[in-house]
Amino acid sequence: MAFSESPRGFLLVWALSAFFFQAVAGYWSSVITTVEEIYHLSSFQSGFLSSFQPLITLFASLPLVYFGRSVHRPRFLFVVTILTATGTFLHLIPHLISRPSFDELLIGIDDDGEKVYETCSRNRTDVTPSNGCDDVDGSSSGPDVVFFWLILGKIFSAGYCAVYPISVVYIDEGLEKRSTVLYIGMITSIYAVGFAGGYIIGAACLMVPLTPFAVPEGVDAGELPGAWWLGYLVISIIMMLTAIPYLLFPAVLPPPEESTEEKISLIIREDTEATSAGRGDIGVDTGEEFGTVGIPKTGEVDLCGSIKKFLETMGTIISNPVVILLGVSGGVLFFGTEANAVFSLLFVEEYFILPPEFVSIIAGLNCFISFVAGQLAGAYFIRRQNLNRLQCAIFSLCGIVLFCIGGTLLIFVRCPDEGNNVIHGYVDVDHSQAYLSDCSVSCGCSDVFEPVCAFGETYTSPCLAGWQGSAYSNDVQVFYNCSCVVADPAISSTGESQAILGPCGEECSHWILYGVIQIFSSFMLSAASNAPIVIILRSVTKMEQELTFSFMHIMFQVIGMIPGPIVFGWIIDQACILTSVQSCPGGGKNCLFYDRMKLRYLFSGTISAVFWLSSIGSALLVWVIWRRDGRKGELSSDAD
């Protein structure tokens, strides 16, 4: 069979475009903290940006799927992929037209008279840009510009929501039924690989300075923010190239050669469906009036008939309790997983005090090991055991419960020094008042955030610690005779007050245990994630499958993917102790210093509660299918 007419060929093309589409999501999670710092966004604002694309696809998915299945599907996929690539390119426009000049990155002059630039490291120095909101050409570099172009890019990319349901049904037409779940497992693994690839691409780009060909003289490139925009440029170009092979495929893949046993089964099924149709059973479509792509077989376009058929099909889907339970439980699960995908890197970076590039690499490897291996293992197990609908529901429930147990264990992974949250200087979250000790009130200290640590307490700058001299010890700057610091006799035998550059807290090695637990729990969830797809394929008729997948995707968006990042962005902001100031119109405030203990309880605890709530829906699904199929778990369909 020719490449352009084989399911394997289509799977390869679909996998290439899916990889880079999902890489965009992973890449955004990787560079989100850098974008927050450069454009002064809060976690709530970045969470809103993460939720905007699901919000757009909420309204676009059903019309796109219904239109896409009525035309030449591979050509439709070509157009959608090109538009998605264009939307990806638009993400980098804020950098091209309004990137911060080095005068904007210049935060101020420190107490030694040296220039201080904004960086993305743990010891960054973030305050109001010295020259306001405009760069040298007068264009705004505030959050409004970022919001406009990123939202426009997500609008262009909204069409990709139709790719999965259309491609699943398209490739299913050319496969033996037992092979469908294996192919779905492979493509879902590619989505996971793409997300991991986005992390790796993000780590590589963050190692490049923001403006790689225009680094100021005398400034170390490593002191500047990373090139967050570079990955969008690379991914958009490659994605456009992956769209071209779609044009080689026919409107419908040739059907597979069926075995004698499959032919007998098909004859029996068709006879049963015809009998059911004669009784007027709901949910059965013999395909006489409409073809497999949802249009009249005569080739005439009957708009009123199509709308009527669409509404009837949607009514059947909505009245199916299996579909509703899958949508609700999956939506609640997505509420947590989507928020975790967006903010887990920020949590690990801030709580375990790790550099963002390293966190991105670890997250990419974690995603690759757990999700890819889990998807393939789960698909192989379902195909090998030939699980029926009830068995798939039980398998899914077991995976989710084990995943919840792992998420609960993460709450108790803590660092010994997480309680070092005392900070002197600007201590209120709104940064509206400066609390200066008597020992430094007359020193004329600037508002530069250059944290130093003294006996477990962080000061916003050496000046606010009342330093009177400094020296280097083992390449670490130490400030001596700090008049605002009370020496701890248990730590300082000489009673001398001193502070070390950087906030209190050291890199916590417990991130290894955190990563191991996360890999195990993610593996179990990934292995079980193929089961709901099999349940849907065995619970609705052929004519309903594409719209059912699209309808469930809408439920996932409404319940989980849209509100999840927004709610968790707000939750993370509640753990913030100190924020920066942004005086630009529409400006936000990114967090400079977190209460790490509060961050752990709020982030890990809330996500764990959401996951357990999802498991309740999965348990109800098992009960409903058991009641409908019988205790023996007979292989049946709601349409039969």
C-alpha cells in the first residue's frame, strides 16, 4: 500500500504536526516565569493567558469538527496546521516590536554605584523599570502588548482543537478494530513527547540571552533574561513544513482487509442495527440518509437537513450517561493537570530553589519517561487483553486512584529550611509601604531588590541590613558589620553581624524524591488515559464519534482547562510575600519572594484534592457501565 494511502503514513504525518503543536504548550510552561519577570505579570495574569486558548476552542471546536468532517479532511488538516503555525509565530511579536531596551532592563544603581540589570535567576533584582513604560521608539512594553499578541496568536491556533477528533476517526476507517487502540496510544504518546520537547526547547532558549546579538558592553550575557521568544520562531517554521504532507492523502483511507471472523461479526452487527432501527431505537444510524462524512449521499447540500441532523446527533450524545460521566470526571482531572502543567515548573523552581533551565530539562525528562512509557504500556495492555468497556472503566479507575495517592504523597515532600520566610524592608504584598528599621532609615537606601541573608532572615538589600563593609569569601560576597542584623550566638561564635548575598535558603535535594513520586503517579495516569477513548468508541455509533470527542473536549475545557490555570494562578499569588511594582497602564506585579511552606500546602494540597474529586466520577462511571452491560462485562455499545 502506498505511503499516502496507509494508516501508518497518516500516523507519521499526524505525529509530526502533533509533536510541535504540543511543544508550544510545554514551551510556554517553560518560559512563563521569564515572561512574568520581563513584562511584570502576576501568576493570575499568566494563568489567564494559559486559559485563553481553551476558551476560544470552546466556541470553535464543534463547528470546526462538523465542517471538517464534511470536506476533504486531510486538506482541512493542512489549513488548520498552517493557521496554528501562524498563531505560534505571533507569540514572539511582543519581543520584535516592543522588547525592553537595556535602559528598561536597567533596574537602577546599587549601593556601590554599579548598574543593576533585571535577571531571571533566584537572586534577580526586580523593581520598577527606570524609564517608565516606553522604550526608545516609543512603543509600549507593558503587559497590554503581551496580552494582545499572545491572545491573537492563540486565536489563530484555536483550529487545532479539531485535529484530534477528525484524525482519530479518519485513521480508524483504515485500521482493523483491534489495532485502533494501539495507534491511538502511539499518537497520544507523541503528544506527551511534544510537551516534553517543549520543555527541552525552553531550557535551551533560556540559556541564550534575550538579545543574543546586542549584549551591552561590560555585561555578562548570563546576567540577562533568556531568549523566551526564540522557541516560538523555530517551532512555527517547522510546523508549517509538517503541514505539507497532508495534501498527499485521499479524502478517505482504503478499508483494511477483514478476516473471516470480523466479516461474520460485521454482518451480525449490521443485522442487529437494522432490526433496532426498525424498532425506532434512539442512537442508531444506518447511514442511508447521510454518508459517513455527515452530508447527504446524493451530494446535494441540505442546510436545514444538516442542522437538524446535527441537533439530533448532539441530543443523543448529551443523553448518554457514559459520555457525561467521562466528560465531568475528565474535566475535573484536567482542572488539576492543566494547572500543574502551567505552574509546576514555577513551584519546583521557587520551592526547591533550582535554576529555571535545569527545572525545564528535568520536567522534560520526567514527561518523556512517565507519559510516553505510560501511554504505550497502557495501549499495549488494553490491546493484549482485549478489554471490554467495563474492564476499560475499571482499568481507568485504578490508574486514577494510584495517581491520586502519588499526588497526596507530594504534599509531604518538604525542605528543611522552608520556614526561612522572614524578610525585612518592603514586606507587604502590595509593595505600598516601606518598613525601614531605625538602623537604616537615614542611610538613603534605594528600592533595588538585592536580597541578602543573615541568620535565616532575608533583607531586601545590603543597605537595609545596615552593612558597613563587604568582601568576597570563596566567590561569595559577604557583608560585614550589618547594624540592622542581630547576631545569633548559636551560629556566630564571634558575635559579628554579617550577611551573604542572595535570599535565605539553599538548593534542596528533596526535589529528587519529588520527581520520583511524580514519575510514578504520572505513569499510572498515562497508562489509564487510553481507556476512556476505547469506552467512547464502544459507546456511540460511527456517525456520533467525531462530535462526541469534540463535545467531551468542550466539557474538559469548561470544567478544567479554562478555569484551572486561572484559579491556581490566583492561589499561587496568595503565597507571595513580596511583589515588584509596575507603573505602566494595565501593569501587573510579579512575585519576588514566596512563603515556601504556604506555597507547598496551597499548590500541592489543592491539586491533590482536585484529583481525588475526579476519582469519584470515575467510580460512578464504573457503576453505570456495570449496570448497563451486566455483571459479566459483556462487550456492548449504548447504540446497540
